[in-house]
Amino acid sequence: MELEIKRLSALPGQDASPQRPGPPSGYCEVLGDNPEQSAAARLFGPIPLRYIVARALLVPSPQPHQPVGGHPER
């Protein structure tokens, strides 16, 4: 099983967006870090709440001298 960190965007009873109703009972909707480029919500659709196994308390961001790809500039 592959684990991914995603941002919860809607829980049951919450609208996912003004154009889209929220997920059904027992499900949630998730987004990637870059919603305009991420296909998370479109690819996964509503996911069962039982699939949430943990909560990320700290997600480190890249250091100022290190680009997002993780490789220092040469």
C-alpha cells in the first residue's frame, strides 16, 4: 500500500467548491499541494474516511538554497 500526504478539502456536509457539492457521508475529498496542476480530487474522487491513517503535523518545506526538485543548483 502506498501512502500519500494530501490536504483534506471537504468533509461530509461541506461543499467542495461553489460548483460542486461535498462528498457523501463517510467520505472526504482531498487536494494535492498544487490544486491547479494536481489531479488528486479528479483522479481519486471522494475517498472513504477509513483510508485516512494519520495526520501530518509537520511537513518541511525546501530550504531557500534548494529548489523544489531537491537538487542544489550547480
